[in-house]
Amino acid sequence: MDNYTVYAPPYTIGEAAYDKIPEYARLYGTRAAVIGGRKAMKAAGDRIRAALKDSGIELSDFICYGTECTFEAARKLAAIPDVRDADMIFAVGGGKAIDTCKLVSLDLKKPYFAFPTIASNCSAASSLSIVYHEDGSFCDFVHFLDSARHVFIDTRIIAQAPEQYLWAGIGDTYAKYYEVDLSARGEDLPHYLALGVHMSRMCMETLVRHGEQALKDNRIGEPSYALSQAALAIIITTGWVSMLVARDHNMDYNGGAAHAFFYGLCNLPGFDEDHLHGVVVSFGVLLLLMMDGREEECRRLQDFNRKVGLPVKLSDIGVTIDEVRACAPAMTRDEDLEHYPYQVTEEMIIEAAKKLL
């Protein structure tokens, strides 16, 4: 078997998480370029500045990444003198902002630190960028050998973020378990893959246990234990799992029918603009379970979805059975189904959707 190295970024979480920035950042130099979303940098900026006061680490002016993670945006950022001359990059915000910073880091061969300001996805802890075209349509996946040098999760900032991000993040995160577990079914896995598959169960169990309370605490801006556990499942656990189970194209267990369902529906005009990714993916998990003959498990997950307001039937995502039928061919061709224990057919998708009307 070939030699391999597994990278998983360390993290610090809590209301004083940013106090640890100097301890880790000064290992890489004294100049940091701060890149992120406008709202994210506004939410985190004063806390980052306060943490670095008298630390000897100089911050650039805060630089907006743009609105989409594109190769063009990354090239423009890499050409900015403050970014080019920095020793490291501070990536602040949600998935698209952090993914853009990863491309800049790769281009300039500079280390980056991640500062997620919402708990909606695993970008801060994963070694993948999802790249889009300027019009917002999907372009490419870019995989990295390395990841963030450290992830800093300020729970006060997470608690004050809009609830919809956590809501969608819950659906997208528990999908990781169901998709990874099914994709790896029946295979003799090397250690790192087995580790990722078994760890993926935490993506589901943690949110089933704490998700409902986490949403309640998010509504009142309370950085509670439940919210911290949910944020860690969404940002860290899922990010680590993604790196372990998607090391190369031939051994990628990262996707499945839930994501293929979402991307297939994106063929409907305006669908991806009008729907939160994680919310639709959560319904895709119900479809996955129905196709896999696990109706009892599907009904249990529907009970959880009702508690947190995620969809339990097809109409909850504003889609008709005819629209599913029209998009089913694209779903079966989606690359998320390339590594699967059986072939998913159009008929299987349509019949499962009918059971969820």
C-alpha cells in the first residue's frame, strides 16, 4: 500500500476563541491579509483586532472576497499587494468566502487560518473549494493536500448569525452520515477511510441530540453548549470526514443520492437561487432512505425534521413529482453517485419521491 499522510486542522472554540490567534499565527510570520465577506468581517473584525493588539502581528485592511467563489476572484485577490506580501491569510466568513481564500492560499503558497462566522457548512475545516462561474452556476471542485492551519470558532458570533444558516447546516450535515455510510457499504476499507466512515455517524447523532435546542438558542443569540455542539458537528466533524473519505477520485465516498437530488433539481430555472442547499439535501436524505428500502429509518428522520422545521414531504421544497421526473436523468448522471453500492435509476428516484408526497 502507498504511503499517505492525513491532515485534519486543529480548532479552538468558545467565546474567547480569538484570544488564541497570536499563539498559532505568530508561528507563520507577522503580517496577515484579512479576506472575507463584508457582513462577516463586520461581525468578527473588532474581535480579531482586539485579539491581535500588541501581539506583533500586523493586519491588512479588510478585503472583501466578492460575492462568488470563482477563479477570477481568487486571481484578483492574489494580485493585491497587501495579500501578495502577507505571510498568511485570515479567511473570514461563510463557505464561499473561505473557499475563495483557499484558492488564493494555493496560488500564493501561503498558509491560511479560518474564521467561520456562520455554522452552515464545513468549508473552514475541509480541504476542498467549490468553485462557481461568475453567474453563480457550478464550475469545479478543487481539492487540496493541506487545510487551514487552525480554525477559530467564536461561539458568540455564531450565536448572533441568522438562524437560517444553522437550519440549513443541520440538514446538509446529517446527510454526510447517510451518504458516506451507504457509499462505503460492504467494502474493506483502509484505516483513514474506515475512520472517516465511523466518524460520520457523529454528523447525524450530534444534531439529532442537540439540533433542536441549538436552533432555539440561536434565535435568542445564546452561545450555549447545544449550539457549540451543533456548530462543531457542522464545521469540524463534517470537514474532517470529508478529508478522510474523499482523498482521491477513485476512492471518493463523500457524496450520494441526497446531493445528486439537489444538483439534479438545479436544472429547474432559478431553483438553486430560491432554495437553501442544506434544506433540499435534507429532503434528499429521505429519498435516499426510501430508495434503499429503509422506510422505518426514513420515518424516524421525518420526526426529527418536523422538530426543526426541515422538509418531510416533496411539497415542502416546492417541487412536484413531474419536476422530479424531468430532473431524474440528471440526478442519475451526477458524479455523487459514481461510487455507490448499486446503480440508482430514474424509476427508483420517482418511486421514492411518490412515497414522500
